Amino acid sequence: MKIGERVTETTIQNVKYLSEMFYEWDNSGWPIIVYLDAYCLAAIILEEINHEPGPIGGRYIDAEDRWAILHAMEHIHERIIGIECTIHADSNKTCEELYKLYDHLVLKFR
């Protein structure tokens, strides 16, 4: 089922996957391929939400939604290259942001 022009059920599942990844972040010892896959998923999600023309769940995608993905991408990038993250949000905050975005997107399917 397609939500709008760009955001789909797959987008929502990808946001859920990223949320779960950040939920388990502190205990993770994943191989680098997991981080690379997650980074690519985050980039795809960002592209999809950046081009969503209509409201989802009663509101439009906004800057806060985009920042959730950008924060996730920066944290993942930190794990890939081993350089400290420059953003102020920690992984728990990023997890909360992602869950908020997920909840917002899933409203369309309720």
C-alpha cells in the first residue's frame, strides 16, 4: 500500500529497523556491513520523506522528522569511520526521535 508519492510501507519498516538498531545501540558489536546497510537505509528514508508531497497522519513531514534521520546517519557514520560524532543528541535521544517518526508514519495505516 502506497501512502503518498514517496513514503511507503517499506519506508515505515525501515524507520522501525533503525529505531530498533538504536534501541540496542549500546550493546551492539555488529559487523561493519550492518552499519553500512543501516546507513544506506537511512539515506533512502531521507530521500523518500524529503519528497513526500502530502500530509501523513494529519501533518506534513517536517524538519524534526528529517533531523531524526540525519542524527541516525551521523551516529552510524561515527561507527563506520570511528570518529566521534559532532551532534549533541546521544544515541538514546536519536532512538526516541526515530520512534516518534515511526509512530507518526504508522498513523496512516491505523
